[in-house]
Amino acid sequence: MAHHSPAFLAIVDETRARVHEVSISETQERLRANPNARLIDVREDSEWAKGHAAGAEHIGKGVIERDIEQKVPDKSTELILYCGGGFRSVLAADALQQMGYENVASMAGGWREWQAVGAPIEGA
């Protein structure tokens, strides 16, 4: 697991207060309950290529603000973001909320937790 700097963790902790987080099981339930919900992996291209959650789509954190309106024009669409451990996805979710997306969550625990509970994966 990556060692995060204190300044990065402080930004994430401050941002986390504005972002709804969901567990892996809540994520799976929301995806089952809402066929229009989108699971978005915000990790780097190289991380995505090594494996990702089954059914996820990739929009890296570095380009999500630039690309989201073209890929998901309906700002009421349910979006669940994840990254490696649930830090970058909090920051990306906050940015999307600032852009007017109304139904955004960050998946707590991210890819590492997804794998740890044996949730379905692709591309590995």
C-alpha cells in the first residue's frame, strides 16, 4: 500500500466531509438496484490495465473533470468512483459535485478492498 504524505491525507480528510462514501457491499447493491448507475475507476491507466472491478469504466482522475460531461452528460446519473484505496476517489467525487453532479459517491477501500472481499474483477 502506498505511503501517503501528511499534506495529502489532510486534503483528503477535509474533502471527505463533503463526499458520500459507500462500502463495497453498498456499491454492489446500488449497481444491482440501478441499471443506469456507473462504476468509474479513477486510477491511472497503468493501474487499470492490471485489473479492475467487473463492469467498471475508466476515467482517470487526471482527466475526469475534462471528460465527464461528454461521457456522462446527465448530471443526475448515479456515479460511484473508486481508486486504489479510497483517497483519490474522494477528491474526484468532490470535483464532480462542484461541477453539478448530484448523485456521486466514493467507494471506501477502493480497489484493494474490492479484491480483498473477492468481488468480481476483469482484466487481471
